[in-house]
Amino acid sequence: KEASSPSLGKDRADTVIIGGGCVGVSLAYHLAKAGLKDVVLLEKSELTAGSTWHAAGLTTYFHPGINLKKIHAYSIKLYEKLEEETGQAVGFHQPGSIRIASTPTRVDEFKYQMTRAGWHPTEQYLITPEKVQELFPLLNMDKVLAGLYNPGDGHIDPYSLTMALAAGARKYGAQLNYPVQVTNLKPRSDGTWEVETPLGIIQAKRIVNAAGFWARDIGKMIGLQHPLIPVHHQYVVTSTIPEVKALKTELPVIRDLEGSYYLRQERDGLLFGPYESEEKMKLQESWVTNGVPPGFGKELFESDLDRIMEHIEAAMEMVPVLRKADIVNTISGPITYSPDILPMVGPHQGVRNYWVAIGFGYGIIHAGGMGKYLSDWILEGEPPFDLIEVDPNRYGKWTTTEYTAAKARESYGFNNIVGYPKEERFAGRPTERTSGLYDLLKSKCSMGFHAGWEQPHWFYKPGDETGYKPSFRRTNWFDPVGREYKQVMEKVGVIDLSPFGKFKVKGTDSVKLLDHLFANVVPKVGSTNISHMLTPRGKVYAELTVSQLYPGEFMLVTGSGSELHDLRWIEEKITRGGYKVEVENMTDEMGVLSVAGPYARQVLQKLTNEDLSDASFKFLQCRHLKLSNIAVTAIRISYTGELGWELYHRKQDSAPLYSAIMEAGQKEGIDDFGTYALNTLRLEKGFRAWGAEMNCDTNPLEAGLEYFVKLNKAADFTGKQALKQIKEKGLKRRLVYLTLDTDNVDPEGNESVWHNGKARTIVIGNTTSGCFSYGAQQSLAFAYVPMELSKVGQKLEVELLGKNYPATIIQEPLVLTEPTRMRLQRKGESPKM
């Protein structure tokens, strides 16, 4: 056992990590190993106190999130060699793991997941019931239809793992101090911190909150309410079972998804851990309202077997030898959940040099990979790859305690639910973040959840099958979305885009700042453009619409999920560069309506005296005007690629503005459309989406964004030098545009792309997004493929639900945008529709 050292040792540090669980210790290990001097970890009681020591220790390569697979893979590879590196045994077992499918829908889900595994290096196989039984001979095979098998999976002893990481951290020069409690955090004007403890103050360049279920208490010290809540997780250990003892090799871990539990071998018995339904599971809500009891460290909760009885029965049916086993131990301990079960990792918006690594529902498998990910980000100034799904800034002021509790219940109860494409979850909704149109539209459409907002996905008409009906194939929204598509292409449609992130930027240095931030030029007064913020390595950190409304005053617009992610980056650049600029986040105050389609001008012209003709109000121009006496900032731009305007206005004007537009458009047959139709329209026009075609994994050149990147502009924008080098070296892969011949299934993004070469058929790339094109009456997708296979006409295959469908690279776009069609018409050419 470790000897503790209750002293600070130093009064200055580069990085102070608060919390000595496996995540905090992993970060200390990775920072120190990378050569960072002055890494100090402070733990209030002892290492592994909290959730680490009582964790079941499961390790798996599997994750539905594409880049979270990388985190899992790194962790496992690290744990395999940690003992050799540190001399500390870690108790790592790798008997593999099998997810059990006992319904046809579950088999579809496994095929859907396999489609996303082909372009990843980790081993994963869809296996037959016979193979499942061979690997786990104690199963009752009556219901088993298939298995998803990861050979490298297993489990590790969490205490030993943390001690090995601690030994490594010390070996490379980190200081691990405990018991030392952090009593207060004080920000200094230069961005550094004073970390107060009973033993004195440490001044730190940055702090990382890795305090597990104490993370909320640490956040409160600086006025942040981290949306976290402890869940009571129970697992049961049995006595020796003769049939288990008689086995020659260790059983793989099984996850019975319909029974909602995991089960693994523990010595000669079994360990079994269920996830109860949202009605039965238990939250420790008193910790949220009153804080964690001061002495709580390695304590447990009272166990409650009644709560998990139905899962025990399901397990006894699936693994009959359990019936005869005695329970020798029941563990019930706190695991911290965020609303969506994913951790919160990275720098926090609104506070300088405050980072978090909190909310780990699966701390053991995430610890290694997240330690490395965060360490790289701290040292390099940008994330090593894209993990926006764990960005702490995905939550905001709308994330109330009630919302967090409702969502944690749902996430825990839905732990093993089928993971459909376009998944929606309904607990805790709506939040306070509803647009001015929510009450008008909520009964007419299927709403989606976007960063706290409700936004229409598609609208109902008489005879439609309403409601949320998830499927791996075309489902109840397929025909209605086609109808909305036609509405925008042939008449005129209205969509609520209020969830956009919206910032006002002004000040003496605003032009200078934006010139440095963006790869595009700064638009002139009254103009708008699409601009990208790049990372120092030349990756696409964000895509925004930039409009100069008045001299030196700009409006920046980003996607709903990127609001605080982008704002944090902008604020950091302002602070670092000392720019005299003010930024105001207008997201909640401002509504946005988009009107698009051939009759958009006719409809809007009825509501204003301003001339909206093409000669007077050109594409990519912006101006202030009144529609039906309501003040709007109108931008002639549309993500549909059709004639259209985005209308920015006060949120309280959304309903009257919408009503005026709908009334004015009666003769033109105006109607609503939702984001599903918008996605189809943008894909047909070849418009890229941030988070799909471009993100921190891609550079703008391979993504086909050269038009928006001005390498010859005078300003040395972030990423410019890196991009020049990328261009010189030449690209290895490129984004291409594919049509697919499918049946009742369409691409979504992240599917494997295959090529039938001379030697064999191999995976050569991946799709980024896709849909059914109602214009071409076939499936359409964007995909990244190697340069040598990127020519128009190239035949490829895309894997959907376990089957490879023929695909062909075509010239993009499938449908020309309205401004391009007009330009060609003026030249006397006939444009393709």
C-alpha cells in the first residue's frame, strides 16, 4: 500500500490536478511522461477513494462513438504494457467479451455497429450462436441469435491499475500529494490560479478538475454548476461455482442487452452487474443539493437486491449455473453520471485555464485514453482528434438540476437500449430553451433535441403515422420528408433555425481579430461569408457564417451543438492576443426563421417596402429591414441551396413574424419544413456540414473547402503555415460524392467504404453523412477515400446493415444551387436541376 505524503512540496505548479482516482492519476502520468515539469496532483483522502476502488473494472474496445473507440483502444493497449513499464502488477485479464443479441432488431444493431468497425483497427466480429456457445459454454442458447465479439476485451483491477499509473507518474516526475483537500480556488487577473489547501496555497498555471463525485463541489467554488449526479450502481459476486471452476480457460465477459446486465468470471465464481430501469434505479440526489458528506471516501451504500431481482432472474435464465450459486458480496457504490452518460473533458468556456475530466460513468476504460487525450490537448493547444461529444461546453445554463436528474435516470435505465440512427430521448424535455415557435409547432411535428433546444425534424399531415418510430431502415418520416423536400424545391417553405449559436463581435480590433481567427477574408459591411476557424495543425475547428452589419460590428453564427465550443475558442484568442473586442452571446435572445424556395422573394416582398429583387438584394448580402413592422436582420443565404433568406430577430417576435409570413404565403402554397428535409437539400447541393465532413480530424483542403480558405491573404491566420505544408506535401485522401444503389436502407455517415481491388475487397475509407435523394431517387453520401480512388466514375461499395451496396463517385453537386443556376441562365446556358 502507498505511503501518503500530506505536504504540498512546492508553492508553484504548471498544472494542478484535483482528484486521485484513475482518471486524475492517468492525466498526471501522461503529462509527466510527455515531459511537463511541475505536475501536482492533490487528493483529499487516498488514491482510488471515490468511484475507482469499487468499480467492476470492465475494459472493452466497443463503443458506438467513432472516436471514443480510439480512447478505449488506447486504454487497453496502455494497460497491456503498464506492468512492464512500472513494475506494478495491474491484474489485467483479457478473455474477450460478447454482446448477446436475442431479438432480430438487436441483430440489426450489431450489423449497424459492424459497418462502423470496418475502418477501425480494433478487432470486432459478428459471430454465430454456435461460436457464442463455444466461447461461453455455460449459456442457455434458447434465445441467442448472434453475438458481437471483441477478443481483446476483459477486466482489470481498478486499485492496481491506479497504483501502477501513480508509480509511472512519480517515475516521470509528477508529485502526488494526499491527504490534501482543496478548500478554495481563486482566479488571478493573469489567468493563473491560487489553489488553497489547509497546508498552504499553490499557484498554478492551470487546474484540472478530476474530482469524480466531488467535481460539483469543486465547480461551485468558482460559480459553476457542473451537471453531474451520483447513481447507485450495484453488482453481485458469487461463491465458487463448480462448473466455472472446472473450465480450462477464463470465460469471456458477456453483456446480455435485453436483460440489461454484464456478467464475468471472478476467480471461480461469477460477478454480475445490472442496470435497473429508470423507475427503479436510485440517485443520490442529496449530494447534489447538500454536497458530498465530508468523510465519504471508501464507503458504500446499502445494497438493495429487490431493486435488481428481475435482472437476476434474467441472468439465471441465460446462465443457469447462477441458480445454485451463493451471493458472497453485494457492492453498491456511487458512479457519477452526466445527463447523457458521457464524460465532460476539456477546457471550460467562461473560465480561463480551468479544465475538467469529470462525469465518468465508465472511468476505468476511459482513464488511459482520456489521460492521453487531455495531456496532448494541454501540451499542443488543440485536441489530438475530434471528441465534441465529450466537450464540457455541450451543456449550458439550461442544464438544471432537475434536467440532470431526469436525464441520468434515463441514461442509466437505457444503458443497454437499442442504439438507433437519429436517436431521440425524451426525459427532461423541453428545457427552458424553447424557441418562440415551440408552442405553435409542438403538436404539428416530430421534435428533435439540439443543445437544449426543441427543433422540428419533420411535420405531420392527415394520414401520416405520427410520433417517433426509430428504425435501421426507412421509417414513418420517409414520405413526409419527401413532401417537405418538394415543398422547398417547387414552392416555398419555412424552418425554425433558432438553435443556431449567435454572437455579436464589436470593438476597435474586431476586424483584426477575425482576420486572424478565420481562414477566409473578412466580409465587407453589408456582406456575409462562410468562414472556418482552424487549429494550429490546420484542422477545421469550426465553421461559422460571418456578417459585417456595421463598420467593425459583426454577427457570427454557428451550429447549435457548437455554440460554447466555438465561443470558448474565440474568447481564448481574444485574451491571448490582447484584442480590444467585446463578444456578446445572443443565442437565447435571438430567434431565426429561414424562408426558402422559388417563391421566397414573392412572399417576403409583400411584407416590406425594401426592394428584395436580385439586383438590389444580392446573394450573401445582409441588411436590417422591417417585415410586417418587425425588425429583422436579413441575410440572403440558405442551407437549402435554394432562393432564401435567414431572418434574425428578437425571440419574442418569432411567433408574430412566423404568422405574418405564413399568411402572406397562402397564395404561393407556403408550408413548414424540418431539419431532415434540410439535410437532404444540403447534401444534394454538396454542402459540407461541420461535425460530419469536417472537424478536428480533417483539414479544409481534403474536405474540399479550398474556396473558403484564402492562403494568399495578408493576415497570418491560425493554421495558415500548417496548411501551406499540407498543400506542399499533397493530400493522401479526399472527400468524394457518391450515389448508391440501395433498397430500404440509406447511409447515415461513418459506414465502411469498400473497394474491390486486384488482390481482394478491402475497406478503404468511410462515409461522413448520407441520405435518400428525393431529386435523384437514390441514396447519396459523402465519403473520404484515398486520392488514387477519388476520380469521378470510380466504382466502390458502401456497407449498410451487413450488406455491401454498389456506389459510384459522381461530379458534385447533384443539384446546382439557385445562385449558380441564375448565373448560368444569365449566360444563356441551361443549368442542371
